[in-house]
Amino acid sequence: MTTPLFEGSEWNYQLLERALDECAKIAREELRLDTYKNQIEIISSEQMLDAYASVGMPIFYRHWSFGKKFSRERDLYQKGKRGLAYELVINSNPCINYLMEENTACTQVLVIAHAAFGHNHFFKNNYLFRQWTDADGIVDYLVFARNYVAQCEERYGELAVEQTLDAAHSLMMNGVDRYKRPRKLSLAEEEKRQKERVAYIEKNINDLWRTLPVNTEQKEQKEERFPKQPEENILYFLEKNSPTLKIWQRELLRIVRKTAQYFYPQYQTKVMNEGWASFCHYYIMNRLYEKGLLTDGAMLEFLQLHTSVLWQPAFDSPYYSGLNPYYLGFEMFQDIRRICTEPTDEDREWFPDLIGRDWLEVCLDAVANYRDESFIRQFLSPHLMRKLKLFSLVDDARLEDYVISNIHDFGGYKKIRAILAGQYELEEWAPKIEVTEADLKNTRKLVLTYYRRKGRDLGDSWLNMLINIKQLWGHKTVLQTQRGNVIGEDG
């Protein structure tokens, strides 16, 4: 007779080890998951709050904004106004899973299934993570970054370091390579290259050249445009070309942009990543119950936890803040399984290539080769649109009222799917702004161009970014539209 993993709510390390083994059997033999080796760490709620505050990284450099966020999150948690995540998982090799010691036994098993196998598989197999992140070296690089920032604070003062990091943090969304794949370097290579950069700059820059007066009477000569092609990575451009940044400041910019690059795939796969992890934990927990490894009481507790995580408030609820990524992703993977195994005539018309296929093969292929925008555009079905009661609104400032442009009917399915998918495109949360011109020899004027999307203007927060760019560039900075209309300037 099979013995349940646990009775009651208490847990111990032997339970976690057995739960990890049992979840691994189901994950590998039935779901065919391919994961990094798992490393389980137990932390307190205070440590979880600390990890929250430092953008989800357990090893990170110090910055005042992290302390501010920690204080706020702690106050909300202690007053019962906000709960904490049951786990935190790091995209590294081995995959580090942080579990809260306050969790019940059932919750610990749930988060092992969710994070140690669902998220872990997604990190290792999704094309964005494979191309843009270095799971083998990220933890070592964070240690290097933390130590370097600490050294800079000792040598140049906390205020100077803080001002540089503040400006760099405000530009993180525009400090990534969106199309050019970055090189992956080990910690030893990073430290070696950092020393080489310092040595090169010290050897080739003589501050006496900065004191020479500019000859304004020289005849204008036709020079090549710089940069030759627009530069999308603003932090990279400033790091390499700013006339005023010191060596250590350039290295701080490099640290910030490499951190931003690490998070780049996560911004684009929130629905898929959380949806797949939820789908995996739902499958694994049900199979554990069927095997007799979970009691009826544990299963009831699990269903309550699962439902609370996937809860989707109605559009007119005061708690509504958009589609819950856990819920949308989970429902889409469940729907793919339904389409493959129990298709309707409507499904045969919309997804002829999925009918009769192995549902797990389709799901694994989607996990590996899609991001949120393309996943929704490819797999969101009319059946699910009706279940979610989706509709689209026209939000036009020239109109007194909102206008419902499409509903979940035959005429609206494709339009709603396209509109929803478009909301997950990168430019929706990170406007496309590029460095298009820089006069390095005369005026030092820097010109950035905003590529307007759907006729939208930039908000004030993005215009304030000019102040930070000016601080890092040191000279006049102009932000204009693609047509050359000046939006704002500083200096």
C-alpha cells in the first residue's frame, strides 16, 4: 500500500527530498520535461521580502531603491494587505528554487512541482532564454557585480555611485539588445575583460586633449554620420561613447545593461512561463493524488491554492487589473490538450494541424518556440474567447465614451485575438527609442528618435528619461519623433 507523502501541515527535509523524487518521476516519464538540476533552498519570509525588493535576485548589489521597496513590501505584508509568493526560482544552472519555511507541507510539494519542474523546463527550453541568457554564469556574474559596486562605493563615494546607478536603472528598458545576440562570458572572462577595458582606456585617453579650444573658424567638412546605423541599446551607446563618463561609471552601465538583458526574455514570456508552470503543477499534483501520495485533505488544500493563484476578476470588478497571466496561460495549455484529444467542428476549422496530434508534443513545441505574443496569436481559440468573455474597447480621447469594437462572436474572434496578442508585443511596454545622431567632435549634441506606435505620444516618465541621459552623456540631448519633430530637450 502506498504511503502518502505527508499527513497534516508539517514538513521536514526528508519529505522535501521524497516529494522532489516523486515529482521528478512524473515530470520526466509522463510530461517528458527536460530540466536543469534542481537546488532547493529554504528561506524565511523576511528573506523572501528581501529577494522581492532586489528584483527577484538573491545576490545583488546594494541600492537605495531596493531598501525602499523592502520597507514598503514588509509593511503591507505585516498588515495583512499583501501576501508573499510561495516560491522564487532563479534561471540558473543548477536551477535554484527558494521555498518559504512558513509554507505548509502541501504548499511545499505544490511549489516544487510548479517551480522545480514547470519553470525549470521553460527556462532551459524556450528559445528566448536559450539565446539571450546564460544560466551557467548568471550567479557568478551577480557576485562580480555586487563586489564591483561595493568597491566603487568605497573608492568614489556612495553618492556618486548612487547617482550613476539611478540614471542607468531608468534606462534599463532601453538597455537591451533586441535583435543582436549577446556573447556569453564566464566570470573569469568577465573579470579579465573588465581589467583590459580599464587598461586600454588609461593608455589611450589623455585628459590634456580635453583642454584644447574648439576652432570655430574651421571650414565645415563633410563627415560620416555617427552612428552609421541607429543604436537601439542606449546604455551600450552611452557606455562606449559618452565624453564624460569615467572608467568605473562605464562599468556600472555595463552591469546594469547585462542585468536588463537577463530579464529580457522574462518580460516577453510571462503568460507562457506562468501558464506552463501552473499546467505542470496541476498535472503532477493530480497524478500524485491518483497514486495515493496525497490525502484527500491535501488535495482540497491544493485545489484552494491553485484556484486562488489562477483567480481572474471580472472586468467590472474593483480588483481587475488586466488578464491574470497564470490564468490565461494555464487555460490556453488546457485548451490545446482539449483541441488535440476532443476537437469540435469549430476546432477542426480553426486548428486543422492540431487534430489528432499528441497534445504533449504540441505543448512542448509551443514552450520551446513561442513567446506570449505569438503564442496567443497562434493558439487562442474561439472556445476559450467565449469562456473568458473577451471583447475589445476603442479608447479614443476624442470620444466621450468607450466604444466596444468587437465581442466574442464569429465576426470578432480574429480581431480580438490580434488585439490581445498585440498587447504583449515588446513595444507596448518599452517604446522604441534609438540613438540616431551624435556629434562627438564639435557640439557633442546627442539626438534620440522615438518611433511612434499607433499614434501614441510618450508619457512624462519617458520624457524624464532625458534628464538621466543628459547626466550620463554630459552635453545637450534631444528627443525627436521619426519625422524630426522635437519632443523634448535638455541642455
